Amino acid sequence: MFTLVKRMNFGRMSGMTRADTNPIFNNNKLKLGTFCTNTVSNMTFVPERRDASWANSLAAARLADNAGLEAIVPIARWKGYLDGRPEHFSNDVFDVFTWAAGLAQATRYSSIFATSHAPTIHPLVVAKQCATIDAISGGRCSLNIVGGWNRREFDMFGINLMEHDQRYVYLEEWLQLVRRLWTDPGEFDIESRFFRMKKALSRPQPLQQGGVPIMNAALSPTGMRFSAKNSDIGLISPQGERPEDWRPQVENYKRMAREEFGREIQLWTNVAVVQRETLEAAQAYLHRYSVEYLDVECLDSIMRTISMENNIPAGSELLAAMRRRMAVGAGHPLIGTAQSIAEELAAISRVGIDGIIMTWVDYVDGLERFCREVLPLLEQAGLRQPFARAS
């Protein structure tokens, strides 16, 4: 059974590795987490949707933490998806770093992620903030990095949204600087294409040796190559309706990391969960929130933006598949009973996916159902070990 490493005033944890404190490196074959609890994840007007609030974020985090889920991952968003609509709920999103710091203090086991748009924040700031969250959490901080794609956000900052492949050139240099600030024992100067720094340092450095773990989401070949080279976790959106369709994509991704860069990488994906006592009830609720109450205007707008800024042709099957998924939630739909959801998660694990981050319309109700009914089935299937909190 998993037990929690007790939080202490470590200073710097001599002789301890990231695996000693950060559960994303535990031995569970299928790791689990939540996604987007710092905002509203679904494009729906269904009345029972939980709006973004600190109380809702905290309630979801404590449920996940008490159940031994490995990750609590926010979405990075500075602005929503509808022009001229400041009141739209997609604009309501908590800052990821202060949100993560708050949850780090309120939890004891789960890895607490921040998600950073690299072009909107200097490496010095990110290095300092992550080290602070790592200290608060006792070595459980992780960082999800993104290059950005929503031009509205960049316009608001007064910076240019780079051409797609150039975003990853910038992101790699940005990440190298963050990691150097986490590990270099002294000061250093940088004069590069994107950065100029004199006598740079950031202290204290993270408790986790080598710095906090990195997650990166990518759809394009350029993005996946960046992630294979630089990330601990690649967050992927594999194409295909059935998990078995994903196997070649997963195997090729991990092979690229291993053969080209000499690294092992975890691959995680997003799922949207609708769990009910019967399949019929789950499908009826899916139809309720994703068809009857769908925010069509917002979904259409975000798909136009994704198509334009990520070189995905309008009318393509890839874009259509993304639209179907986004209507349901963030990622592959898991719709059914506890038993059928556990079986599909097992199928996802068999094709090589290492972790799942989940969304619900109502996170508290969804997490309570999932932890009560699905987690025991995953333990029985050998995908997870029973979790026990340290006293």
C-alpha cells in the first residue's frame, strides 16, 4: 500500500530523489489526476455545472488527494474564446501559480502542477515560483509548459504569437534557462536569441533534485519531438475512437524519446468522465450537457482559433474529431458505469498510456463516484495499489 512521505522542513533533501516525494514517479501502472479545476472545463450551460471558485477547486483537490490520485493539473488561460464577451465564463480562470501554492498547503500527497504559457512569463519568475511551491508542498510541485496558441491572450500582453514551429524554438531555450536556474550553484550570464541575463540566479532551488518534473502537451510532429526530448510527461491526444487505435502512436512516441534522445518518457492523456448506474443514464446525461446545453458559439470560436493557429485544416477529420471531443469535455470520452469505465481505463493502459487526467461537469460529484466505485476495480485489475494516508 502507498503511504505518504511526511512533510518536513527539509531544507534541501540530501540523498532524496524526485521519486521519494513526487507521486507521478510511483509504481502504479496507471496514474490518475484531475484537469482544469482552476476554471470551468466544459463548454456547457447545464445548470448544475460548477463554476470556477476557490471553494470548488479546494473541494476537488482534497477529494483527489485523499484518494491517492497522483496529479492535480490546471489549465493555463489568460483570456477566453469569444471576442467582445468579457462576461463569458471562459474568461474566469485562476492564476496557476498562486492557485498551486494554495493547494500545495491544503494537500499532502498529490503532485500539484502549475501550467505556464512560456512567452508570458520570464524564466526567473517561473523558477522562483516553482521552487516556492516545491517548498510548500514538500517536493510535490510539477510544471506543465505550453507555448500558447490563443492569439487573443498574446494581443492582451502586447507580444507576438510566433509561427508554430518557432514557438518550440523559444520554448526549448526558455526551459533550458528555467532548469539551469533550478540547478546551477552559482551566477551565470546569458546572451542568446531570446534572453539576456547578467549574474542570474534563483534561490532557494527546488527540493526535488534536478528541478521539478515537466509536462508538455503537443499535437504536431514538431511539438511531440520537443516533448520527447525535454519532458518527463508527454500529454497527448491520440487519434482514434478506440484505445487500440492509439497503440502505434504511443509506441512511436516512446520509441522516438528512447532512440533519438536516450530518454524514457511517460505518456498521459485527457478523458472526460460521465459515470452513472447504467449506460443509458450516462448517455442521457452526456446528451443533456453536450448537446441540449452545449455552448455552440464558444465551441465554434475555439475550433476556428485552433485551426488557424495550429495549422489544422478546416474541414479535416482531425479538427472534426477534436470538436467532438471538446463538446464532451477535455479529451477522450469515458461514458458508462463504474465497471465499463474501469474496463476502458484498463484498455487505455494496455496500449502504453501511463496516466490519465480527468474532467467532469461537476468535479465533486464525479470524483466521489469515481473514487468510491472505479478505484477499487482498478486495484483489483492490478493497475493501482491500495492507497493509505500516513497518520
